[in-house]
Amino acid sequence: MLKKPGKVINQKFRKVFDKIQSQTKYAIICGGKGTRLWPLSRGSKPKQFQPLVHKKSTFELMVSRLEKSFNPKDFFPVVSEEMVHWVTEQAPQIPRENIIIEPDQRDTLAAIGFTAAVLEKKFSNPTVISLWSDHLLKNEDEFCSSLKLASDLVAGNDKIIEIDVKPAYPATHLGYIEIGEKVTQKDDFSVFEFKRQVEKPDFPTAERFFKSEKFLWHVGYSCWKAKTMLSHFDRFQPEIFKILEEVQELYGQASKEKLLTSYQKIPKLSIDFGILEKLSGKDQLVIAAKLGWSDIGSWDVLKDELVERKEENAIHGEPMLMDVADSLVFESKEDKLIVAIGVKDLIIVDTEDALLVCNKENSQRVKEVVEELKKTQKTSLL
């Protein structure tokens, strides 16, 4: 029996699409210290590996949502050597040889450049999707679909494909992407021209962006070919590009000390300021997605994401609460009871060696506590 022409076309497309997906590598960036989530987040176990949501870490959640559509053999966590054991413990399905060990934490510009250089050396210009390990996403199916679309779009050009979301409020701690005309519509996703990126605006500007239909939150998920990303380093950060060439040659060949010496020449700078803000419309496209996204950077944000209504409490453990509202209570020790009576708008976090109590509106100031601990050399609490 002859096959219908449409079936043949669909089968051919499926083979091409599957090949694109099998060539895509998912880089899960696991740096960052999470100082505003102290006292739970520590240098020995930062926030992305802590059991923040339903006794799972945000790293575990990222891996599990990716597994719904992609193969763990294509997952490449990027971590410091001290964090490798957390990756192997929390995601044993990822091959040990896939773990990319960053010689030193030097902010996101170095991390993305290093990832591009290492994966280019391993696979010769693979498609890479770079993801952060410390986010929450409510719409996981849409997330995976947006990654598939980004891979498909990158296969046909040398652009960077950003995946961003509509602002939920006028945030001043996040970056924004200004979009231009719609380029295409793919299923439920609109793909737009990229106009510019604005990092961490003041409140009046953020409020204007929030009210506009032309601005999205820059969440930091991007898809690119390894050589394309490295070409932007060569174009905008030529001195760093030379270091990356050196590091690429040393990776897997030289001693850790020699690799570290070269890597530490890279200045600490974010990928946003170092590369992405300098790009033009010819360099990028933007996918607008409904991800239910949030960046868990502080206790108040985590509290709001874990409850459906503001007045509800977010609870970890089995504390005893009487007339408590709009609070987060994190109990980490099974043999120690937290009791709270007649309070609201509080953050209460109890660990083995520290207790944090603060008003929700002051939770961003937890970072100041960490700085004070550094000044007073109380390193055991860091």
C-alpha cells in the first residue's frame, strides 16, 4: 500500500527534528552562592542544591523537568569541583563524564564562555541550551516545548535564541528584553525581533516596562551554537576570547593548577554586561513563553511562590503555628520544634547553627548578614 504524501513529509521532518534534538546539549549552570537564602544556603551547599521545594532542590527539579522530553546523556552540569558530589548524589542519571568542572567561580561571563569552549572541544560546534539551576517553573511542558523550538530555530541560522517571559510586576532586580516585530508564530509561541537588553532598571523605568507590551523579563535561558557564542566573545571581549582559547586547549590535558592560573585571568563580569547587552537585532531572536517562572533569590520570593494566596504560610517541616499568617517557616532539624504564635509577615529559618527571624520586607537584607559574617571572620557560618 502506498503511503500518503503527508505521512512521508511528516516522517522526514521527524527524522530531521530528532537529529537536531540529539545534537543539542543542555548546559545546567550551577554556580552562585545564594547569600540571600542564608542560613540554609552555605558555601558547602548553596541554594541550588538545598531542599527548598517539596524536599527537592531546584537543581533536582530542573533535571526532572528536562527528563520529561530529553535524554540525560545530553545534560551537562557546570559546577565547581567542591559541588560535584551534590550533582552525582542528586542526579545519578547524568553520566559522570558530562560534569563540566569550572576551575573557579568568576561570574556568568566566564561560566558561559567556558561552557561554550568545553562543549565545542567535545562535540565540534554543538547546539547548546544554557539554563540556570536555581529557578522555579510552573509550566514544565511549555518549558520543554520552548527548548525544542529554540533548537529548531538555531539549526537554521547563527543567531542566539532567547526564551523570556512577560513581567509579572515591575521588578528592579531583573533584566528586561525589548522586543520588536513578530517574526513568526510556532504553535503557541510567538517569536520576536530582538531590539535591546536593559539590566536592572530603576523603579519608574521598570514600571514603564511592565505596562508596555514590548518588554519581557530576561530570564537567562538561551540557545546557541558553540562557535556562535565564542564568536561574540571574539567580537566584544577579544582579550577574554584569547584566554578561552588557552583554557580550551588546556582543558582535559593540563594540570588543575595550570588550568586555574589561566582561568583566573578572566575578570568577574556577568554575561549580560559582557556580551548580551552589546548584541543587536541581527544577532538574536526572542521566544515569548508562559513558563510560570520565578528566580528564587530570597526568602520572600520563595514564600510567595510556594503558596496560592498571600495570607497562607509556606512551611517546611512540622512547626507548631498559632494565629500565624503570610509567613515562611523553615524547620530543618527533626528533633527541634519551632513554635510561632500571633505573628504575620515573618521569615523564620532554623538550621543546625543559626536562626534567622526577619520581616518579609527585609528579607533582601539577609545578604548584609553574610557580608558582616565575612568582616567578623565567622567563616564557620558561611
